[in-house]
Amino acid sequence: MNRYRKSIVSTKIFVEWNDNPKMELLMNDMPNELAELWDEWLSDIENEENAKNERTHKEVNNGTDAM
């Protein structure tokens, strides 16, 4: 069993405006409703990544190819 679970510790949101192709870091406050959805989405990503890592770890320990 993989004892180390990955977790997202930081995110940044960049935007590209229609008048300038340079990506800019968005510094605006996120509305609470969106922040809750964002956190849920990031948790889903963490869970998927950890499940993938656990499957790979089990396959390696069972002597099968991880692919």
C-alpha cells in the first residue's frame, strides 16, 4: 500500500486577455460558491491521482506491468 498520498498545496489562475497574448496571474477574489466548487474539483483530482498511484503500486508489487 502506498503510504504517501499526494495533495495539491497551491493553485494559480492565469488569464489571457483578447488584446494581449501574455498570460497574467489573476489576483481577484474568488466568490465563495465558486471556491467551494474549485476545492471539490481539486479534491477529485487528488483522489484520481492517488487511486492511479495505488493501482500502479499494486501492479508493481504483484509483478505485473504498470501500463
